[in-house]
Amino acid sequence: MTATTRRFHVKIPSGSKVFCVSHNDDADGLASAALVHCATQCRFALVGYEGIEKMLSDAPRGLDWLIVTDLGLDEKRAVINTLPSIAKSVLYVDHHMLSAESKRTLRKAGVIVRHSLKDCASVLVWDLLRRQLPDEAVNVAAYGAVTDPPTSGALTREVLLKTSLNLDEYEGHLLALALSSHRCTDVVRTEIVRGLAALRLPHQMSMVRRLADQQAGRMVKVQKQLYDRAQVKGRVAIALVGRLALGTSAELLLGVPNVVASVVYNKFGSPSRARISVRGIDECDRHLGKLMLRLARKLGGAGGGHALAAGGIIPSRRLAEFLRVFVREIGR
């Protein structure tokens, strides 16, 4: 069963063996995992886009349900084809680009798909499982809605109308700040998911408050450093960044005058690969997710994302080529 244009709900029987894999890097991914955990008391794992293959290969077998949230599987046909061997039922919930071919591959593999470009993953998860969730769980979905684009869908409007926007934005951005800290370890992220699943507000978690407060002060300094080291080429600001989260750095760099897009990169984890994050403003006039997908694939890597926020991984030796082509594509 698949659905990309109509709404439907999923009923996961009590006592089912459920494993959830979700994105580890932002509020939307953690909120998605928390909602699944709240509804099913499942085991879960958090992973970056580049670690999906290994995480799924190591996932427990003999499951009743495998739930994959906020992790783009577009163009990952080999991964998709392994999903039926992991669980009797597989649910894929996502808001990243998904080609018609990838949708067909998911369908053929028997995967239940809930995909939208207008509502973030946590909002989609909340809607799918709302009959198994307490009323207060809508607040968890709101943290993804206020921090992860886009926010234009009907479900997003419903979520935000059911909650307090001011409180949502405070709690969601507090969580996002904490997650952008290099001190927010995998262990801390797992504890945050458990706290959200127990319907604790982010400000009620001392580790979230502490990390967010430290990160806010640090970001003021980091922004100045980014501005000082940034190269402006055409309408694009470019910078090598340190340990601050790539997406956060790219957002900060958009403040450089007279640019419509930013590119940040680093080589943490593997000197042979460059991790890239790009951001844009409306005047960019390009769908950065589609552009990132095309360029990264052409250069031997992988990438994708949303209209004004995207990322990818490419071989380090081709980084200069990527930057040159990206600047040319955005225009002068």
C-alpha cells in the first residue's frame, strides 16, 4: 500500500516488534523517532544520511515493523530492495525529494509510503499514528514543523492550530540549538528522544537547556568568524567550517551582504570525502535540493534536500569543481 496524495492512518498492534530508524541531526528527525517510540514503545536508532546503508544492514531481523523516518531513500534502490528482508511490514515516512522511479521501487518492495513535500516528517508521523498517540503528542510534531522547511502543508497548519505557536517556536528552536552543538553526543540524542516520547518539553530537559544556552553564545562568535573567512563568489558565500553543525553554519553564512546562497563544507570523519551544506533565500531562484542531487551525483557523491536547504557528500578531490559549478549555476 502506498500513498503520496491521500491521507491514511496506520494501526500497529500492541506487542508488535517495531524498530524505527530516523535522522539524527535535527529536531524533525528526533521528533519523528520520539512519536514512533511514544506510540509503539519500539527500539530505535538515529543515523545521518551517509550511514543509512550500514544502519539498515545492522538492524534486527524478524521484526513486525520497520519504520524509516526523515531519511531520504531517493536513488538508493539497493537499500530499498533489502527492506522486505528486515520486517514483515515497512513504513517509510519522509519529506525529501522522491523520484517517480524510487516510488515505483518502494511500491514493488511492498513498502508503505507516506511522502509529502509540504509537511515535515514529524507532522506526517503524527498524522499516521495519531490514533495511537496521546493528545499532547501534537506538540512534538510541532517542533519539527517550526524548525524544518517547508511549513505550508494542510497537516502543518492543523498541528500549529492545535498548539501554541509561541511555545512551539521556543521549544523547537531550543531543541534545534542543542542539537547543533558538537557536545550533543549520540547518547544525549537518544535521551532526548526518550524525553520527547515521554512528552517532556525541551526546556524541562536540563541537558537541552544547558547545550542550547552554550550554543547560543558560541554562535555569535562563530558567525563573526564565518564572515571573516568567507569567500564571496558571485552571489554565493563559501566557507570551510569547524565543529558547528553544517546546516547551522550555512544558515549563519546567509547573513553575508549581497548573497542569495551559502555553501559550507568540512571533512570530519573522512579526509577523502567532503560534507557539504547549502542554504538559500527566495531570490536564489533555484531548487537547491534538485541542484545538489544533480551535482553530487555527477561528481561521484550523493545529495539532495529541499528548495532552500540541501546537503551532500562528494569526494574531496572534486570539491573545487563542485564549488565552481555551484557558483555558475546560481549565477552572478
